[in-house]
Amino acid sequence: MTITKKAAFFKLSLLLLVFGCKAEPKEEEKTMTYAEELHSYAKPNTSVINHLDLDITVDFDSEIISGKATYSIKNNNADNIILDTKFLEINKVEADGKQTTFELGEFDEQLGQALIIDIKNTTKTITVYYNTTDKTEALQWLSPQQTADKTHPFLFTQGQAILTRTWIPIQDSPQIRITYDATVKVPKELMAVMSAENPKTKSPDGVYSFTMKQPISPYLMALAVGDIEYKAVSERTGVYAEKSMIEKAHNEFSDMEKMVVAAENLYGDYDWDQFDVIVLPPSFPFGGMENPRLTFATPTVIAGDKSLTSLIAHELAHSWSGNLVTNATWNDFWLNEGFTVYFEIRIMEALYGKDRANMIALIGRQDLDDEIESFKEEPNRTKLKLDLADKNPDDGMNSIAYDKGYLFLRTLEETVGREKFDAFLKNYFKTHAFSTITTEKFVDYLNTNLLEPNNVTFNTEEWIYQPGIPSNQAIISSDKFVNAEKALEQFLESDTIDTSITKDWTTLEWVHFIRNFPETMTAKDMMRLDDAFNLSNASNSHIAMVWFEQAINLDYHGNNVDQNIEDFLIRVGRRWYVNTLFKAFEKNGKTEEALAIYKKSRPNYHSVTANTIDELLDFNNE
């Protein structure tokens, strides 16, 4: 080393020393990174996970997942780290590869138990050895008879809102984002897929490796295992399904690539590389779940004519609103769903025109009116910003977040103009990518980046923090719905039915037509419609659901509709459909009838659906 080099080295050492000292903030300079969390025991401002290595075995005989979860952690000079668990058996815990002590906190019916792990202030990793139990709520184990092909068992998970803690010990808060790798061992005749980079063919030994390189919230951790196969729609889109469903699913979702392109044209690049959909057995409790890279979908959206595929547009939209920019807490849930409904409807408008988009929006508006009516004794539940203290976050997953959230954003769009609003949203997603946001931070961003620069006054506070719907709401209309209403009037005033009127109707027009039956509608009127259109045997699940609801409301029993309702409720586990029909039974004083069916159908439901209907029918006190 020359003298010049030595001098330079000495100067560099001094600089590193100075800046090294500066890099450690003073105690008073340390700020809180994470918002207060009502639904997690984790203390992420003290110690937080940032990467998971999961190594598990899926045993269908015992219906147990067992293995270990190893976390890289950020440790702010803490002597413990707290994970969330519920109905898990914790067998052993290690810190930096050496066994350490741990404690399970008191059990809470909603939150489960805190797993408090002793660590040192130098600890970099923790490993939890565990297994699930027969009470694990996120998992649904299905027998071969409960699948489409009826040859092999099936397993899927559902983590939203706080159920991931029931199959993985984790810091189960949406504001804690992690990357993950996973090794999953399953029976060799089955395939495993996750919310990650996925295989396209079966592994000969039943061992699958996964990587999710983008940081995601824990509720988006997802696993499905079954006798499934893959068929590409484009280079970055495709479908997984059981063999008997794969062609139907592929045909139904053939516009997936067009949807991605339309979404990118609106609000920027798709940041998740791949957008695939897996069609699950009918017990899946939601229409869809936006697990990154792999949307989970109910088979009830396969109508044969792409008429229900707005659901796929909705889950795709979550790739920006929800997965990319995530509600920090479940009180801010509307930030996920209101934005997603708005984005979904814009995608549908881009692909299929304004008429179809407005019909989707109007169906949502009707749902919102129904929800507000159901909360007339609890008006605070109609606020966008929720107060879920001492409540399950599942209680906030209703039409308020989705459809009032949408109406707020559409009203904003119409106030400032679409061009400015689109530019604002595109920048919002880009600015907050791979991060979480509270309602208050969104309001600040809205004021600073849209309203104030454009000198626009808007009643944001009323929309978000007050119950009900403000008077300056956007008005949505549809000529096609007006025509459907005229057709209903004509039918009620005439002894004949002109079936040609409905020849080109979409699912949306049928739903609007049926939903608007007057209370004076008679069983004879229902029979005439049923004879003309065979509605009691509708293959379209949405049409069937609204028809069955009206059959219950209007005490119609023709054309084997009672048996078809029972068969539908036993076969389909989608909570929206199931809850709608059991609510109709309960509202019309037919609780005994409902309970008789529910005792048969409940074993086919995921815990998400079963818990809702248990409460509705007071089932646990039967």
C-alpha cells in the first residue's frame, strides 16, 4: 500500500466512523412505524418479521399440516418477539438455531393466543416447530365426494381477515409485509399451489418449492392442494382446476389477458409477474380471494357465457388496491374494497362498454341500500372508517366497504373529472406501492394531491366518518335496467309472456328483473314465470340465488323449487349466496325450515361461512 493510499484509507475510515455514528438515531428521534393494531398481539415497532421460510407437510389422513416456520426478523433491541397463533400446537422454538423459551398467552375467542418468544437483542432469526389441529379455521379439508372429479381429496386455505394465524404462527396484521419461500410436501398424486411462483405440472415426488419475492400481508398467504392441472391463457395468465373443470374454466376466463392490459392502461404496470386463477370446489366461502399471483375463485362464477367474470376483474384490480397498496388495519378495510370495486367497474367498462359497467354499479347500489336498511338500528356501521374494537374484522366485510366506498370514489371522479382522477389514482398506486396506508393518511394525500391543487371543495369527512350516504352522491342509471322494469310491469299487467323481450338479456338484467318483484307478486305469477323461463332450475348461480330468495319471500313452492333450494345450499358454500338465502328464511319466519337444511349443509361449509350462519340462526344454542 502506498502512502497516498494509506492517507485516503485513513480519510475514508474517518468518514465511515462519522456517518456510522450518525446512522444510529437518538432515542427521541425514533418514530413509530406501525399503526396501533386491534387484531394482532404483535408489537412490530419492537420486533418484526420480514421474511418467512416455511417447510411443511400436508397429511390428508390426519388432516394436519406440520413443520416449521423460520423468520428473519428486524430486532429493535428487544428481548422478545410476539407472533399470533390460534388453535396451533407449538412444539419447539429456536432463536438463531438454538432452542429458546416461549410462552402462550391467554386464549381469546377472536384473536387466539400470543406466542411470546424469548430472544436476545442480537437475534436475527426465529424458528417455530408446530402443527395445526382439528380446530384450525383457515383450512378446509375436503373428501373426494366434495370435489368436482370425486377421485382425490382437496385442501385450501382462507386467511382473510385474521385466519392465517390458525395455520401458520405469524404476525397476523395487514401492515406487516413479508416475502417468503416455502417447501410443501403433499401426496404425489396431488399438486400444491400457493400465492407465489407456481408449478405448471405435478412433481413426481410430491415436493413443491415456492417463492414470493414481493412483500405481502399475512392474510394473503394461501395454499391449495388437489388433483389439479394448469392451462395457460397467455404468457402471464392461466387457470388451474380439476380435470373436469379445466376447459370450462379456460373458456370462461379467456379474457384474462385483456383484463390485465386494460388495468395496466388505466393505472400502471402489473407488478406481480403472473396472474393465474384456481377454480376451487364449491365450498369456497367467497366469490374470489385476491391472493397475489393466484386468485382463488368459486366455481359459481362459471356460467358458460362470461356473464359473471366481473369477479375476475375485481380480483385482478386487487393487484393494485389491496395487494400493492394495503389497508394498514381492518378499520381501514374500505381502502381495499372501495377502490377495487371502482377499478373493477372501470376495467369492465374498458372491455365491455359503459352499459355493462353501469349495470354492475347499480346492482352494487341496490346491495348498498339493502345493507343500510339492515343497519338502521346501528347507523354507525354504515361509516366507511370502521370501529372494530372488540369485534371480529369479518364484521366489516359488507357492502358498506365495497359499494359505499365505490360510490364515494365515483362521486369524486365526477366532481374533479375523470382525467384528473385517473392521474391521481395512478400516482397514488405508484407512490404507495408495496406499503400500507390508513384512512387518515389517504385523506391527507387526497387533499394534497387532488383537491387542493384543483381548488375543489369536497365533503370527504362526511363520506368517510359519518353514517349513511351524503346527498351529493353520483347518480347511476341504465337504460337496460329501465327496460327490464318495463318488462316486469308488462308481465304483471298481462296474462301472456313475451319471451322474446328477454332473448338478449345478460345475467345483470335478469337479476335486476327478479330483485324488483313487488310484494304483491303471487305464487301464480311466480309459476307463470317459472314455466316460461325454468328459473327454478337456472344453471347461472347468481340468477338462481335471487330467484330462490324471492321464492322464499313470496312463499312459492312450484316446480320442485324447495328441493332445488336445499340442494343449492348443500352444494354451494359461497357465503354471500348462503347468507342471502338463510336470511330470507329467517326474515319470513321459516327458521325451522332453515335449520333443517343447515344441519345437512353445514359440514360442507368453510368456517368463514359456517360462523356467519351459526350466528344468524343461533345454531350453537339449538
